[in-house]
Amino acid sequence: MEPRPARPDWLEIHHEVAEALHDDRPVVALESTVLTHGLPRPANLELARRLESEVRKAGAVPATVAVLGGRIRLGLDPISLEHIALTTEAIKISRRDLGVAAARGLDGGTTVAATMYVAHAGGVRVFATGGIGGVHRGAAGDVSADLPELARTPVAVVCAGAKSILDLPRTLEWLETAGVPVLGWRTKTFPAFFSLSSGLPVSERVESAADAAAVLRAHWGLGLGSGVLLCVPCPQEDAVPEDLVRQALVAAEEEAAGLGITGKELTPFLLSRLADLTEGATLRANLALLRKNARVAAEIAKALALKHLQ
């Protein structure tokens, strides 16, 4: 058995998560920006509890990541989970913001990039989210911090692709250049978040948790230090037609431009307006794909743990 890396002093690990990691049992990290900035209250708290329940039912231990009072937390107790979901004071925390939040004693929801960093520091190898950030549409070509994090942090990110408000072809090109495998969960095409498929190819298809775990072990066993993106299509019964999403997105982008909304405030605004413009269809799809991703991530974490214990 490989020696366990020392856990950093700055990381506060919930006792249930710490025990699971010590015993080499499966753990799935969950992000918290979707709670603080992605969904309306109190639906976000219901989702937070549901995601943790989905992970448990699939046989793994959930480890929601957040910053509370400047303390970086891997795994939350029920009171802390309720606090981070319902507080209106939480900031959006990416990798660059962790030090500031810690120094100033802030509350915050962690993005994909920050959650990956914290999960890896604690020894968690599988992380479930909705969709990653990517290369933004338009001439500016803004690149989300999620992409360089995937290039340097060896964590498997289970998601429904990149958010469909982004430039998906350029996002995939960026990941290819950075050496990040993009695996399709029983699909050969890259999911388009709310929609089943973007029509763009993934780098490889995997058929099962055992298949995915074998690829992860081989990738990291070769010393390839990047993360791995494992893309799970939105459940078919909840998926939104791509044309409907595209039309709503054009309208939402025009509104954002008129209001001068840019930077880290743009994605939450667009997602909220898409839900309004599609009469809740994108919100229903978002909730469904988050639950499915949590279940798939737990199955993969179990497959990784099973091999590790043998």
C-alpha cells in the first residue's frame, strides 16, 4: 500500500471524511459555488442535502468543500452545510481567492478550481460537479481558472461537460493542448450541459465505473499529473433541446451586455436568466444532472478504492 501523503495544517477535514480516507474507503468531493451562487435559496439547501444523500446511497462518503470563517473545509456537518447554503454573505472562491478568504475570515463557496485544489490536498481523487468553466464565447476568449487547474491537479472531475454558455470547441482544444483526457460516460460525444450532446467528440468513451477507474489508475500511474474530465450526459428525460438553449442564451447575453455584467458575475447571471427564459427547463436539467453526476462519481470512487485495497 502506498504511504499516505501528509495532510496540510490549513485544511480542516470532517471526521467522517478523515476516517474514510484513513481506511481507504471511497470519498467524493462536492463543490459549493453551486449552492452559494448557482441556485436560488432554499432550493440550494435541498440540493446540497440531496447530493450528499446520492453519494451515500451509492456507497461513498460525501465531502462538500467550502470556506467558513476563513477555515478551508473538506466535508461539512449538517449545520455548516445549512449555513453555507443560506448565508447571503458568502463570496465566490476560486483558487486565487483561497488565501484572501483564509486571511480575512470569510465565508465562501468553492468553484471547480478551488474544490479540486482542496480535494487533492486532502487526498480525495474524485469530484462531482455540474459543469466546468471553460473558454468564454467572443473575441476576448477569457479562460476559466478551472482549465489550468485540470491541467495541473490529479483529480477526476465528473461533470456534464462545460457549461453551455461557453465556447465548447475552444474549451476542448484548450484541454487537448494541456493534456487533459476528456472521457465520455457511455457516449462518444461531449455533453452540452443542459443538452445531451454538443456533437463534438470526446477523447475516449468509458462504459463502466471499473473501466473509468482503470483509465484513471493508468493515467496517474504513468506520472501524468493532470486531472481527468469524465463527462456524463444530462438524463434524457430532463435534457433541454440545444436550439432552445441557444436562443435563450443569445437573449441573456444581450441583457448582460446592456447591464455591463462581466467577469465572475457573468456565469451566475446567464444561468439565472436561462432558467427564466426557458420557463425553468434549464434549472430542472441542472438539478437532474447534478444528482446523476454525484451517483456516477460515487461508483467511480468505489471502483478506485476497491482496487487500492486489493
